[in-house]
Amino acid sequence: MTTFSYTKFLAFAVWFTLLCKNRLTMQESGVGTCPGGRSRGSNGVLGQGSGGACVRILVTGAAGFIGSHLAEQLAALGHDVVGLDCVTDYYSPELKLANARALRSHGIETLRADLAEDDLSEAVDGAEVIYHLAALPGLSGATFEEYERNNVIATQRLLAAVRPSTSMRLFVNAATSSIYGKDATGDEEAAPRPASWYGVTKLAAEQLVLAAFRDSGFPGCSFRLFSVYGPRERPEKLYPRLIHSILTGELFTLYEGSEYHERSFTYVGDIVAGLLTPLTVRERCVGEIFNLGIESAITTGDGIHIVEQIIGRRARIERRPARPGEQSRTRANIAKARAILGYEPSTPPAVGLAETVRWYRDEILMQRVP
Ligand SMILES: NC(=O)c1ccc[n+]([C@@H]2O[C@H](COP(=O)([O-])OP(=O)(O)OC[C@H]3O[C@@H](n4cnc5c(N)ncnc54)[C@H](O)[C@@H]3O)[C@@H](O)[C@H]2O)c1
């Protein structure tokens, strides 16, 4: 066996073992499952509270990267899941439509609605839990008005639609480590110092959710996610660009100095596992902020090296000036999530990246998805 295929085999074996272990753990512990649902469990707190029926859950941003994984996992746990997404063209709508088709094959319909301007009454009607992931993410060439529209106005309109609802039990907001700014290593009490329009508008969105809690006990909470990667990842992000470049022989753009940036690169499965926790410990989450991510950070240079090893080829790097607003260090401090929610992300980068390479090669390049 060559070094290349041995590395791949090893990564696959570790990944497969972890996958089986994670599935088993979830089923055994009954995390957030519904009695009578497709996947039965005994301690789905919200499920019990709603008279044994499945919980009706709305996932905004369901056609996106993280939202689609979350919606699928919620449905697998037996919940009645509906997605909402307006399919922005921030990146290829084809990718989002493919995600929506995958959701449909799991029995999840995605309503096409724009949180920033459409009537949301039908979408939120009867929802007991809302996961709010719709946003304009990342650093891009978008204007401030676009960030404000999709992150602040969208969140404000969703809250306005849902606050009068009597069925609402839990509202989970997806926030970001970008709220902390250039150095995202502190705990949830650290002062927010966002250095980008993205970070500023996501902080405003988070505060809108928490203001509703402070004002009237609205059952909102917020999770700050750290550098999420995995299958269906947004195409403009580091790993899809890198994997594409190595597999096709094209140049890979590396922003000046970024190989030394530290990142808590966190596998999407570990993020979804954290987002599920409020379903079972709702009362410990409402009004709170939690960091979600893997504690052990690696440099972007290390990440590039791992992918090169998995594929067995070097990237052809083209350097570009540093991007404004880029974080220099993210290291998820998850002491609070571990103590209160029992959160324990476990996927090592070599395992998660091997799965990401497999996805990109088999489902994007081979299928010629744009
Ligand atoms: N990916 C990461 O590394 C990361 C890290 C931290 C936080 N987050 C947060 O997680 C969430 C999901 O991020 P992602 O990486 O999956 O992004 P994504 O772009 O893949 O998903 C976001 C989805 O929201 C939809 N959307 C945007 N504006 C909308 C609007 N006005 N109305 C309805 N739908 C709208 C988009 O069409 C898209 O499908 C975001 O809130 C993001 O800020 C992501």
C-alpha cells in the first residue's frame, strides 16, 4: 500500500468508527428524540412537553451548509421539520437547491421566503422551536446594507413574527466567533470586538434575540460557532477552494499571512451535535450564549498540509494581499458548553477533512455541480 492510500485508509477507518460511535451514542441517549417519532427516544424534553407528539421545528437557512445538516439530523430524530430559505446568490444557488432536494428526500419541505421582506406568519405558524441560521455569512464583497438586511433586518422581522406566538418554546440563534473580533479565544463574557461588517451585524442579531429574552422572557439563546467545515461547505471557504485546486491542478489563492492564523476548525457534525443540546436542556439555555467549536486549534498552514496528505498532492499556491477583517486567532473556549450542556466535540481534523475531500470529489467534481 502506498503512503497516500494508507493515509486515506487510516483516515477512513477512524472516521467510520467515529461515525458509528456518534450514531449509537445519539440513539442510546435519546438526545432530543421524540416519542413516536421516526427515531424513538425517552428523554426528548420538548417532545414530552408537547404531549408526546414530535416537536414542530422551523430551520431558517435550511438550504445552506449548516442548516441542511441540522434539518436532516432533526428529522432523523423524529421531529416535524420545515425549512425556510430564500436561496440568495451569495454562492451558487444550484448548491442550495441541491441541498433542498436532499432535504425533501428526507421528508423536509423548504419554504422559499425572504426573512427581510416576505410575510412570515405562515412559516412560523405552530412552530415550537426555531433554529435561526439564515444569514449573509463570512467576509465577502457584499455591501454593509446587504449584511444589515440579511443579518439584522431578517432577524428582527423573524422575531417580530414569532414573539406573539403562543406555541414558541425555544429560539436558537446561530451566531459566530467573528463577534469576538481578531482574537477569538475568550469565553462568552469576553467583550465583543468585531472587526468586520459580518461580525458587527451578527452581534446585533444576537443582541436582538437576547433583548427579547430580557424584555419579556422570550425563550431565545445564542450559539457562537467556530470555523465550521465539512460536506456542503460554502464554496468560497478555505477547504472547498483548496480541495478543488489540488484535485484540478488549478492555483490556490492564499491570503498573505493566513497560513499562520490559528483556527478551531470544527467538523459540521460536531456543530450540529451542539445545536441539538437545547432540545433536551432548554431551561439551561434560554437567555444564554454558548461557544461551540473544537478546543484544539491548528494553523491554516497545518490544515492545508493535512489536505495535501489526504489527496497525496501539493497545492499550487498563489499569494494575494491579506483580506480586511480576517481573524488572526480563533480557539473555541467551550468550558461553559461542556459544563452546562455536556458538549464534547470529537472529530479530529484528519478525519473530518478526509470526509470533506470525499464529498467534494464524489458529489461536486464528479457530478459537475457548479
Ligand atoms: N460556516 C461557518 O463556518 C460559520 C461559522 C460561524 C457562524 N456561522 C453561522 O451559521 C449560519 C449558517 O452559515 P452557513 O455557513 O451554513 O451559510 P450558508 O450561506 O450556507 O447558509 C445561510 C442560508 O441562509 C439563506 N439566507 C440568507 N439570507 C436570507 C434571508 N433574508 N431570508 C431567508 N434565507 C436567507 C441563504 O440562502 C443560505 O442558504 C449563519 O448564521 C452563519 O453566520 C457559520
